[in-house]
Amino acid sequence: MNDDESTKRGYTDSKEDMVARLRRVEGQVRGIQGMVEEDRYCIDILTQISAASTALEQVALKVLDEHVQHCVTGALASGDPAEAHQKSRELIDAVHRFSRAR
């Protein structure tokens, strides 16, 4: 594996799309801040918070999916039991963190 491959992350190939999604979420959060500053109706703010949370969860699911497809799959295919165990453990820990956050 060359240096480029060893530093490639699961999301590397879709990084531009992911950054664009995160910028949209950032804009949503700034919009929510503006709503609070303008004393907008509570339910309208909560609706926008829910939409921003959902958008951020979609990014997290994409990162998690690409972690499995690239990092975990690569570790399992490597034949290195220690690497496979480490990536599998990372996956389980990430799923636990993600499920607790919901």
C-alpha cells in the first residue's frame, strides 16, 4: 500500500459532497440562531432544529457506511487479526455512540 492509500479515509472519495452537506447544515444552524435572535415562535425553531439534526445524522450515517465499506472491509481482507479486531471494535463503538445520541 502506498502513502496515498494508507492515509485515504472511507469518505475520501465523497469528501466534496460531504463538505457541501456540512455547509448546508451550518447554514441551517445559523438560520436557527437568527430565528432565536428574532424571537421567532418556539415550534418553528424546534422544527428547524429537528431538520438540522436529521441532516447531520445523514452525514454521520454516510461516514459510518463508508467506514464499513473501506476501513472495516479493508481490515478484514488484510488477514491481520489484530487490525480486523481493532476496526471491528471501532465500528461497534461508533454504532453505540451514534445510537446513544439518538
